[in-house]
Amino acid sequence: MITTLIVAGLDGSAAPHWQQWWAASDPHALMVELSDPGRPSPSVWEVELASMILQHPGCVLVGHSLGSILITRLLTQWPHLRVKAALLVAPAETGGADRIAHFGPIPERDLGVPALVAGSRNDPWMGFERAQALAGAWGAGFLDMGHAGHVNVASGYGPWPAARALRDGLRAEAEARAGFGDAFGAGDEAEDPAETPALRRSSSGVAYGPGILPFRARALRRIAAGLAVGRGARR
């Protein structure tokens, strides 16, 4: 059973990219095949991704770069699609980028599902503050990846087991929102999303390497605290 759909961006995510590694090593994950990754069409990609979601309802979407933007476009335009959660890594800015400008403007409204944006302080495709602002607009948590470039092979991100733990945290949050209290241990309760801002500081989040993982339940914070950190763990 496929429970995770992996969505690459412009030019795809060829091995040894962490997305390709994930798809190859997880029998419950599938890389979404998108047409002509070097010359992407928003309308074509949206239909192709929607088709995969219809085949695998209740999945978690894991996007990178333009794939993250594609996910936000789809979730805001087609909210009836059954998506459990979204992990959006290193989203790419469309404004001023000739090859992907037609994917803009980037949606700036709530995605309607538990989501986490993993942003880098030196990502050449999107400024750090812009990534934080979009996370807030999307109703998503934000993970500060530090100086991680575009979170791709060039910046040392081949195999990346911690990404799976982030996916698992999002899945647990989705179950909590759906009312499955037994997803938490004794004494763990999900906080009211209406009373919890999407972007929070370390006083209310969990330190993960150089960043903050602001999930809304203590059980998810324990998951985050156990993640491996450091460049050596990613290779």
C-alpha cells in the first residue's frame, strides 16, 4: 500500500538525491512521474499529481523545490482531494525565475492539512524570510534547516532518514486532528490549532539542529527530539 507520494521539482530528483533514495528504499513510497521535468506545465503537473492522489487517497505528500509549490497549488485549488499531510522541502520562488515563473503566483492561503516547511538560510531558490512567511500563510510549521543550500545533492543531501521521521510526525498530527487520541501516549494531548500560531519560537517548539520544529503536540515533539542531526547522518 502506497502511503507517501514523493514530488520532485524542476529537472527531477535523480539519484543520489534524497527523494530518489526514499522512493527506492521505502516500499510504501512512490515517486510521482511528472511529464517533461525540464519544461514543466502547471496544468499538466496538477492533473498528474491529482491522478496519483486519487489512486492513493490519504497519502502524505513530500515535495522538494518546485514540487513543493505544485503541492500548494493543488491543495488550495482542489481541497476535496484526500491528502493526509504535506512535507514541503526547500520551496522554490517562482517570481523572477524564467523557467518556473508560470507556476506563480504562489498561493498564500491555508493548505487545509497538517504541513511542515523545511527552509534553508542560504537557499538560492528562495529567501529564508520568504519561506517563513509562506509557511505562515499556508498554516504550516517551519523547520529552520540552517545553511543547507537547496537541500539537494549539491548541499550534501543524499540519503536523509530524518525526512521520514518528519513525515511520521506529520502523519501523527493528522491523526490527532482527526480525533484519534490513541495516537498519543498517556498525558499527550493535541493543542487547539486555533490557539496555536503556525510559526513559533524555541520557547514553544523543539530544537532540531539549528532550527525549530513547531508541531502542536508533546508526542510529536518527542519524535522531533529523536531525529538524527548533522551532515554525516544525511549522507
